[in-house]
Amino acid sequence: MDLMRWMLLGLLAGWVAGVITRPGRNVWVDLALGLIAAMAAGYVVDRVVGGNASFWLSLVAATIAAIMVVVVKNTILADRGESS
């Protein structure tokens, strides 16, 4: 998948991750983290499947990566007593 598609997919994954992980909801931060996570997931998925990842596989990989990053963000902010 090319870079622009992964970026759009990352924004979608960030939004989904924010909806799933509710606490400390900040849409803009979730979108940014989803974008970063999707880019990382995109690199890994493209290497594993040889660049032929389907849209659904890419969406699942990006969403899982975004959820992990948003959960880490929420955990760090909760430990500090902050909300984003």
C-alpha cells in the first residue's frame, strides 16, 4: 500500500482506537497517534506479506497498533494524574 493510503488508514485507525479506549479522549491526539502507529504497522505488514496487503488486513493491523499506542498514552497520563 502506498504512503498516502497508509496515512488515511492511520487517521481512521486512530479514530477507532480513540472510540474503543474511551478514557482521556482527545480526538486530535488519538488521530496523530493512530497515524504514527499505522505508518509503523504499514511498514511491518508490507514486509511480512511482500507489499500485497489487502485493505482489511491493513485496517486491522493499523487499528491494533493504534489501540496499543493510545492505551500506552492513557496509561502514562493516568499515572501522572492528567487527562489529555
